[in-house]
Amino acid sequence: METPVEVKPTLSASGFLDDLSSTCKMDCPNGTLLHKSEAEVPFGPEINFHQSESTLVGVHGSQSGVSRAAHHQTLRGTIYRSIRVVVFSNRFNLLMPFGPLAILVHNLTGHNGWVFALSLLGIMPLAERLGYATEQLAFYTGDTVGGLLNATFGNATELIISIYALKSGMTQVVKLSLLGSILSNMLLVLGCAFLCGGIVFHEKAQVFNKATASVNSGLLLMAVMGLFFPTALHYTHTEVHLGKSELWLSRFSSCVMLAAYTAYLFFQLRSERSPYVSVNEEEGQSGNDSNDESPDISKWESIIWLLVMTAWISILSEYLVGAIEGASTAWKIPVTFISVILLPLVGNAAEHASAIMFAMKDKLDISLGVAIGSSTQIAIFVIPFCVVLGWIMGNPMDLNFQLFETGSLFLTVLVVAFMLQEGTANYFKGIVLIFCYLIVAAGFYVHVDSSV
């Protein structure tokens, strides 16, 4: 007579299998399992196993759910902190609503004068924040790359404006706005940087890397040469093929300048990197740098904010360009003055704010990279690119910037080259550069360009 085996209820799959194995070894030598009624087994093996499996899945599911919740909470916290640091930490950002207001006024009333003014006010805080994001990124990339990035993002607005104007056939407006960007960067932006930096550090002369300044001055003189010959060819009436030689020379010179800009990037970032270490970096390597600043946001946050600010500035700049002629009529200001003076002030707002901010922190190498580097980039990249792009689009654009405009650029490059030859900066040099810009602005106020 078989002795009934008492099966104890278990709460885990592993415990049930162990109990079942031991039972089989004692009472089932043939390897056959004992048959028992369900009444004798309060917790059957199938029920017990499924309960244990669901329990384990529930534990792992709850852990993954907690992990996902924690991840989402961390992501929300990061986004909130980043917005608070970038957007709400500066009172100057109170002007940001003027940007959407300019779009609203354009759609409702179409008053170009108000659209122009509101767009100007809306771009200013965005430009300052663009400089802030570039400064944060400079903590991870260094002064040289940081200045190059700032110049690139600052010139994105000018490039988008130029493409928009080329599509509309406004080649002369493209020329004037790009020329004004160069003049504004070299005289006003650099002058304000020298002035503000000299006031803050009035007890010493600020220094910067003369090698970088010399290279940029040489490239700017090459750009002046590229603009001078098509202009001289036009006004001396010495073209081999009337109307065609000037355009051919402009396109050939543009291709040469684009090649020079590519070589300049390689030269600056790769082959000659060690001689281009900034003064601040050299001091930091020798242990004399007491600056213990740390970034407020991460590298990827800086990149994302750079893209967002650049896109928003580009959108507002398009409304700004569309309101130029209406603002000229409403305010009775020549289109030439708006294109060369007022429009670049908006496009260069990012460079203006960044260069001043870096100069006041004794980082003149970045200020020069922003101001002079931006001018160099416009002169040997943006302008030639627009010529080639117009060639592709079927809108012929040449490098004939007229005598008055080319002469202004040539004199500006000479003045700035003399100011940079010593490798030092002070507030007096800044005042001189600002006064030179006032003279240029007055000249364009009384200058009439018949081609506009």
C-alpha cells in the first residue's frame, strides 16, 4: 500500500522544483511521478510556476518603469535648468518678445517701418545669447576654434539674407550688406571691444596673438585685391570683351578666394596649431592663469542653443530684409545707408555682443577671432560663395563693388592693419576705430548708389 506523500505548498518555482526532485528520488525509483488529486495539492506546480513568473516579471517591470521615470525626470530637469540658465538669467532677454511681435505686425498691418524696428529689437537679445552659447562651447574647444565657431554662426545670418536677396535678383543689396558687415566688424565691433576691454583693464595693456592678426590682415588685403581689379576693369573701360571679361574675372577670383579660405582653415586648425595658441592658453599652461571659470551648460546643450538661436535670428532677418525699402520710404533714409550701416548692425549683433563680452574678460584672442575672423570669412568665403551661387542660379553677380565702396574697404583694412601690428590693445585704439566708423557711416549717408 502506497504511503501518501504530502506536498507542501511553495511560493517559488525553484523551491517547487527542488521539492519535486527530492520526492521523485525517494518514492519514485522508476522515474514516474506520483499521481495526486488537486485537493491534496493546494498550490499545484503549474499555478505556482506561473505565479512566480508573473511575480518576477512584475519586479523587473517595476524596476524598468522606475528607471524610465527617473530618466524622464532627469531629462526634464536638464531641459528646465538649461532654459533657466540661457533664457531667464539675463534681463536683456526681455526684448525677445519683440521678435514674434514683428512677425505679428507684418501679418496684420504690413507696416514696414515698425516691422524693421521690432525685428531689430528682437534680434539683439538673441545675438547676445548666441555669444553666450559660443562662450560656453569655447570651454570645450579652446579659444581658436571658439572664435571660428562664433564667426561662422554670426555670419550664417548674412549668408541666408544673401541667398534670399539673390533669389529676388537684388545683387547690389547683397554687395552692400556684405560690405557693411565687413566694415562694421572691423571698425565698430573691434573698436567697441578694444574700448570696453581697455576700460575694464585700464591698468595694463591687453595683448593678443600677432601671428593670427597678421594672417587675417593679409587675407583681407587679398580680398580687397579681388574686389579692386573687376572694379578698375569696369571704370577704365579696358575689358577685352565688354561686359563679359569683368564677370569672368570675378568668377575666377571668387574660386581662388574660396580655395584660399579652405587652405586658411587647414592652416589655422591643423598644420600650424601650436603657434596659434592664444595668450590666455599659454598662461594657463605655465600656471599663471588664475581664471577658474567653468561652463554653465554642457557641450551638447551649447550646440543645440547655437542652432536654435541661429535659426531664430535667420527667420527675423528675413522679415528685416523685406522691410528695408518700406522703412527707407517711411523714415526717409537712403537704401544704401540702411544696407551698409543699419542692416549689418543687426546681422553683426552676435559678433558685437560676443566680442565685447570676451574683451571684458581679457580674452582678446576670441574677440579678434570674432571681429577680424568674421570679416575675413565674409570677404574670402561669403562674398565669393555668393558670386558662385549667383552663377549657378542664373543671377550674375560680380565683384565690382563700385569705386566709393571699394575705396572705403581698402582704407578700412589699412587702418585696422596698422592698429593690430603691435599686438596690443587699449581704449584709445578702440575710440579711434569707432570714430573711423562714424566717418564711414556719414559718407554712406550722403552717398547715392544709382544701381540700388
